[in-house]
Amino acid sequence: MRRYLLNRLWQSAVTLVLATIVVFAGVRALPGDPALALAGEDRDPESLRAIRQQYGLDQSWLVQFWQFVSHAARGDLGQSIRTGTPVRSMILSALPVTIELSVLAILIASVIGVGAGVIAAVRRGRPAEWAANALALLGLSVPHFWLGLMAILYLSVALGLFPASGFVPFFSNPVANLHHLILPALILGTGLSAVIMRQTRSSMLDALSADYIRTAEAKGLPPKAVVGKHALRNSLIVVVTIVGLQLGALISGAVVTERIFALPGFGKLTVDAVFQRDYPVIQAVVLVTATSYIVINLLVDLLYSVIDPRIRVRGEA
Amino acid sequence: MKPVLAVKDLSVTFRTEDGPLSAVDRVSFDVGDGEVLAVVGESGCGKSVTAMSIAGLLPRTATVDGSVELDGTELIGADKRTLRSIRGREVAYIFQEPMTSLNPVFTVGHQIIEVLRTHIGLNRQAAHARAIELLKLVGIPSAERRVGDYPHQLSGGMRQRVMIAMAVACDPKVLIADEPTTALDVTIQAGILDVLRGLRERLGTSIVLITHDLGVVADLADRVAVMYAGRVVETADVHDLFAHPEHPYTVGLLRASPAAGRHADAQRLNEIPGLVPVLTEQPDACTFADRCPRALDTCTSSQPQLTDRPHRVACWNPVREPVEV
């Protein structure tokens, strides 16, 4: 197990280095010269040179890369070109909002998705499965932004059940924090639950037709144990994979929902940075996104080995 | 003596997309206390379906008629709760594929403990101790260590021993072994058969042995029921059956079976021409008539019934003369 863990950590580190190179090169490959963008109207060669010198743009790419990496490693991601605020503090204020929203959404999605998926598999060919399938189709087809707008219109504006927008930090008021986040999390979660439901259903159907399920039934175990333990545990690999992928996607891509509910999250930060050509922020945002994918993948892989003992052994072999 | 398991006129039909499929037709047999009954036949003759229907393990597409009495309790049509309390407790199963029949994500100990806790209500510690005892009983070396192993850490033979340990955990009255040695190497097979023989002697378990391997039958069985196309065509004491097979199908089966020395000078094994028919309904005729070298006109117009003697055969023209197999 320890060997497997070390192996995976090493792989993650390599991936992170590669991601850093891609981020660095990607930003430099963007059309336009940051110095020109910064100089604005004042484009005399002297001030351009000064800007290049100030931001190290006159150095070779190798030196620039080293600067970028060594600063990033110390947590220094530069300053926003537009506001002069340290990028680090911008990210630190936006990321918790998005992480909380994503985790809430994925929890809601998993509970609904796994539950409906198991029911659909066990009640195959009966009304419960048709209902679950129909709901999943609906969840997949209805766009988030429309659902979000409808929710604001009816639940927030007409009924006043939830705040329509805004955010309160968890540590200043946990109840108000949840109150603000529950609606966007539900909107995001229901959409994702459809995907999780479909995957759970198909992997449960596979598991339920396996020989070891016949053994479990022949042992006289109650249906609860046959389905909820023997079959579900074997289906979880697929479910964990899909949940992990979606969590990664949520952290980088809850953009639309964050905009509709005016949440000061990571998605909003990304979009604003792109619109304002704020290169240091773009660079940092992409790097943080890549890192969160790597971390989630690592967690998912570690979860695999908890769920399925065969993976532990393979890692050691 | 009253049989432990009495199967009477058991019929199974499957609903399929191509219409009904008759898998088992009015099968009857008894299994006495501590007796080993072998059910033999080709693939698709209905022997596994018969085995699965005993404890109600067939899928929902199956319709089962007839009667299965276990120590006086009727199992056909019994409610789910009753069937669950009998499975694993009174009737236990061993399946053909030890590779896939154990759940890969739980330790073998856990899978044995689960049965003990479900049926006998042992606490965790007692069940763990009992699981180790059971692993020792089926001949697994260093059972204390093996109890924490996952199925993939064990060889095929060891896994089948675990399956047996799990099956006999609650000291069932009847053990149904569905091709228990088919997926194993010959050298491993002998060990598994030894374990089964030992259980019968030590625990007095009755065994229904489903197999197509006549070597296994000769090794372990007291009595044999030969099945063909969903029907029992001959049933007799094992020695009697091997010495004086009466049904032409049994004769063919024995001739087709390889045995060391017996076929040493022959170029190839004898085969029975043709295939087992797939039946949508059971005809009023002998279903073996098409492949039978001794078929008469009666055979295709009327179904032969099992004769009422210790050596029972369902044939209009049984083999009475001594045969060489």
C-alpha cells in the first residue's frame, strides 16, 4: 500500500511539472504582447522597454519559466495587471466559494444519482426504472442556467425562500452561508445527478448479473446486503471515477451558475480575467485548475485502492 | 427411510423473446440422509436449472411447477422470507466457477462470517473463530492467515475450498454442488472430491452432485440420475448403472467418456450423433429417439415413463443384454 501511494505521488508530481510547462507556454502562445496591452496609449519604445524589464519579459523563456516556477512554489503568483492586487489573495478569496459550492453540489448529485441508479437497476423493467430514466433524461436535457433562472424567479423572488444572489463566508455565518449556497448547489447537483444515475445504473446491472451475486443469494442474505453491499461495492469504482471527473469540472467550470447567482467564485474570477486580458491571473487560474484536477485524480486513485483490494496488490507488484 | 430432499414432477419453463422454453420436464428424485446423488447429462440437459430451482434461485423469467420437499417443508411457491432462511442454512450451493463466485472486494473470511452472522447470529469474534475452523475443515493450510486474504490471493482450488467452507458453515442438510470440479485442474479436482467425501462422512451432509464428468460420479456418488433434454431418463445405484446401463443414452454417455486404458487402442472416442434438442414444449415422445440407434416406431409417438424398480429407466427398448463400454 505504501509503495502504491509513493508511486502515485511521484506520478502526480511529474504531471504537475508538465502542467506547469503547458500553462507557461500556453499563456505565452496567446496572441498579443502583454507589454503592448499594458502600455495602453503610451507606446513609445522607452516605456515599452521599461515595462518589459519590470515584468521580466526581456529575459529568455527559460529564465522566465524559472522565475514563474520558483515564485509559484513560494505561493507568489504575481500581481493583477489591472488592479495590482496579489493574485494569490484573489485566488484565496475565490477558491473557497467554489470548492464549497462544488462539494455541496457533488454531495447532492451523488445521493440522488447513486440512489436513483440503484433503484433503476434493481427495479429493471418496472415503473420505478422508467421514472428514474425519465428524470435522468430531464436532468440531462434541461440547461442549468434556465433551471437557475426559474429557481430564482419562483423560489427566491416570488416565494422568498432563498436569497437570489450573493454570498456570506462560512466562518462569519455558517447558516447564512448554507442558505446562500443551497439553491445553486441544488441546481448544479440535479444536473450532475443524471449522469451519475446513468453510470450507477449500468454498473449495478453488470454487478447484479455477476456470479458472486448468485452466491450471495444462495447464502440466504437479505436483499439489502445483496444489493447494498455485494453489488454496490463492486459498482463504486465507476461511480467514484465519474464523481471525481465531475468535481474537477465543477471547480473550473461552475461559471454559469456562479454568474447567475452572483457568487464571487473561481468561475467568475476566470471569466473576468479573460475579458480583461489579465495575464498573471489567467496563468494562475489555469495552474490552480490543473492542480485541483491532479489532486482529485490522486484522491480518486487512492479511493480505488480502498474500494477494490486487487488494485492495491497490482500497485505493489 | 424418509428422504431429506424429495423432488416430484418438477417442471421449469423460461419465458424468452422467442417464446417459451421448456428446460425441465416433470423431474422426480429423492435424496436420502447422507446420500450422494449425482445428476449427470450433457450441457443444456436441464441439470443446473433443476439444481437452481430447488432453493428458488432462478430468474423471474422462469415458471416452476411441481414439488420440492425439504424435510417435509414445501419449497416451491414458498415466500421469499422462508426461502432466504433456508438458503445457506438448510440448502447450500457450490458453483462451478470459483474464480467469479466469490466477491472480489471482500476477504474470504468476511464472506464466511456473513453466512454465520445471518443464519446463526454469532457475534463477530465467534464467527471469526468459526470461519478459521471451517477453513481448516476444508483443508486450507495456515487458515489463521488465509482468513484475511482476498479471493484473488488464492488459487482456484483454494477458492473452491473456500466456497465449500462457506456452504457448510451452517451445517446444511443438503449440499448442492453444481459442477464443483469442472473449472479445476485434474490434480486439484481429486482434492476437492476428497473434501466433499470427508464432509459427507463427518457431517452426514446429503449431496446433490451436478456434473457431466462420469469419473467424478464413479468417485463420489451413491446413486445416479441421468438427465436428457429436461427429463430423467434413467436412475440407479452407481455400481448398477455403470455395470448395466439400460437407457441407450446412458450407454452412449458411458462410451463417450474417456478412461485411462479403455480407449488405448481406439483411434477416437465414440460419440453420440446429433445434438440435444431445444424444446419449446415437451412432446409426447421420447426426446432421444432422433439420436437413438435402437429407436422403434413407438418411441416417436408416445413418451416412455420411468419404470418402477430400483433401477428405473424411461425407454421403450431398453438395453437388457450386457454391453461393453
